[in-house]
Amino acid sequence: MVATTTSTSEGWSSRSAFILAAVGAAVGLGNIWRFPTLAGESGGGAFVIFYIACVFLLGLPLVLSEVFIGKAGQTDAVGSIRRVAAQSKASPSWAIFGGVGALAAFLIVSFYSVVAGWVLYYAGIMGGDLVQAILAGDPFRGALAGESQDQIQQRLSDMFASPGLLLGVHFVFMGLTLYIVARGVSSGIEKAATYLMPMFFVLLVGLVLYGAIEGDIGQAAAFLFTPDWSKLTPQVMNSALGQALFSLSLGVAGLITYGSYIKEGSGLGPTSALIAVADTCVALLAGLMIFPIVFAVGLDPAAGPTLVFQTLPFAFQTMPGGALFGFLFFVLILVAAVTSSISLLEVPTAWGIGERGWSRPKSALIFGGGAFLMGIACLLGYNVWADVRPLGFWSLFADTDILDTVDGFTGKVMLPVGALLTSIFIGWKADKNLLLTTTGLTPLAFGIWRFLIAWLCPLAVAIILATGLFPSILGT
């Protein structure tokens, strides 16, 4: 790492542009896929209510902390933390958690692109099915007409068994992400957010309405919002804590990087709250989109990770308009995946610009290309390298393939470490006057935020870290 840091001259054109991009960074597969999966596996209402509490008591203070660091530092995550530390007369070594976040973002985007490639493949399958329905003169028929449930479910296994197919969709998705990031903040990231996020919300609302009309919205709402407190076990609470962290993309320095492109104004509190509220609403709407369909056709809400790729395609087969709305559903997930992958790749790209002095195209190509190559190893772990266990010596990862190992290590170790160091740095080391003037919080709001970030957040994140590394603590 070089000693000096280069400030970027790039910035958002408006507050709304930043909000759209930041919401796009937070909203991703964690909302549309992971949240319904965890809610289904955890019994619904008790998990959902505890998750919402975690978002506002833990997630929101961390969102504001990351945005503050970026706004105050005005450069990449490492450089921004170093500048805030200097203004707070703290050790420059605190910048290490910016490096942890940048590395975590790089690792995550490598396997995130592989999973998003699955979504791209299914969007293509459902799109082709819709074209066939239109050509047959029945555009509102069910999806995948003539296929048995076994055939629909087998498609996922067949995809995993094909390295060429996985490589192709991974290449297309990573190429799109790299292209947008290489174009810069205003011409690439902001423009993508300006077009994709309104499209995302229109699709989301439309699919929720479809689920409400054609599905069992009453049973879904009862499942999601009627708590059975007996199901709020330590494991469920820990899952909700982790999901709040994961869903808001905390610990990967994405909001630090995006916050550094805020050039004017204060009022970071309301902006951060809007990001947290929007992200949470998307997760809840995703539940109200998926579970009415699941319940309407009598499928298992606790189907787990296969819910999106095996359970729902079969559900769309049995429903009116399934060909159309099944296609729109995977387009929705694809849009969410694109906006999140952009923010992930932007973090190491900004590090290359700020710390190494590279041009944006060069930095994006180096990190995008590196993530693509690592993604190849991840996708081969489903077929050619299925027996490879990268961290097999560690009991926690003894039975996990390459992709799940990278996912597990970043999620259980790197993200909690990054969030823990962020909360300690802001809660105990950052200069109070700098915090007040940059965030623009009222004295009451500032006091509440400082208490949460100094005391509650470190404790909660430490619990996530400890239980992730030592699951026997929870009896698992």
C-alpha cells in the first residue's frame, strides 16, 4: 500500500442519486432469496419481527457510520478511514478494517457473480418459455408447460453439472458488472441505478400484486407477521442478526465507498434511515411476493436455498400467467443482483484508484478479472472440483465446497470483523465534533446513535462472530 491517498473527483449528481445507488447496493440476493429462505426455515413471524428490530437497532447505526466515514474521508475505504483517524488523533492502523472490507467485497463478488449467473440462466429459460407461450397464442398460460415437477427440479442439477454453461453465464454477468464500474460514478454506477432501481420497484410491486391476487396472501401475511415466540430460539435470533448485517451490505465498505462520492450537504441521518427502511421494505415485500405463491400451490415454505430455483418455477407452472410472471420474477432478481455486484466491485476498484493511483478502467479490469478467475474455481466446485475442500483442515469448513467456503468465510469471519471494528472505531475513537458536523444529527439523535454504536453494536456483532466460528455455542 502506498503512503499517500488520492481523492476522487467523482461524485453523485444529487442526494436522490446517492440514495438510489445505496439502496441498490443493499438490495440484492440477500433480500430476494436469502431473507425468504431464512424466514421460511425459521418459522416466519418471530424471525421477521426480531430481524426488523436488528435492522434499526444495529443495522441503521452501522449504515450511518459507514456513510459518515466516506463523506468525511472523500476517497476509498482505506484512505477515508485513515483521514478520519488522523482528524480524530487516532492510529492510522484503524484503516485495516477498510482493507478487510475491500478484500471481503472482492471475494464476495467472485462467487456472487456465479450465483447471479444461475439467475441469468433461469431468466433465459423463463424468457424462452414466455416466447413459446406467445407464439402458441396463449401468453397467460402457466410456465414450463408439459414439464413434470421432476424435470423442473432436475434443471438445477443439470446446470451445476455443466461447467461450460456455468462459465458462460458467469462471464456475461461479470462482464456487465465490470463494464458499468469501469464507466465511472456518474456515467456508470449512477446511470445504472437511475434506470435499474425504478424498474426494480415496479417489478416488485407488480409481482406482489400478482401474488396477492393469484396466491394466498392471507396465509402468507399470517406466516410473516404473526409471531410464534416459541420459535425464537438462539439459532433463529442469531440468523436474524446475521441477516440484518448481510442484507444491508455492512462490513464490506460499500457504503463507505459510496459515501465518499457525496460532495455537498449534511443530513446523513435521514439519508441512512431511508436506506435501511427501503432495504427492509424490499425484504418484507419479497416475502409477500414469494410466500402467497408457495402457499397457494401447497408447497413447503421451509424449502431452503432451492426455494427460488426449484420450488417457485414449479409453482409458476400451476398458476395463471405463470409464464409471464415467472419470467418477470427472475428479471427482478437479476436487476437486484446487478446493482449489488456493482457496489461490491466498486470497493476494490476505488482502492486501486485511491491507494495505487491506477486509472479507473485499469483498476476495474484488474479486480473484475481477478474476481472472474476466482469465480471459475467456485463454479468448478460443483462439478470438476466437487471433492475439493479449500479449508478442509478447519472443522467449520470441512464439508463445504469452494463456493460455500468462500461464502462462509466472508460471511462468518470477514463481515463481522469489519462491522465490529467499524462500531468500535466510530463509538470510541472518532472525534465527536467531526461526527456532529458531518452527520448533522440533533443532540438527541446523536446521543442515541453514539450509545448504540459504542455499546450495543459491538456486543451484537461479537456474538455473530463468536457463534459463526463456534456454532456449538448455540448447540448446532
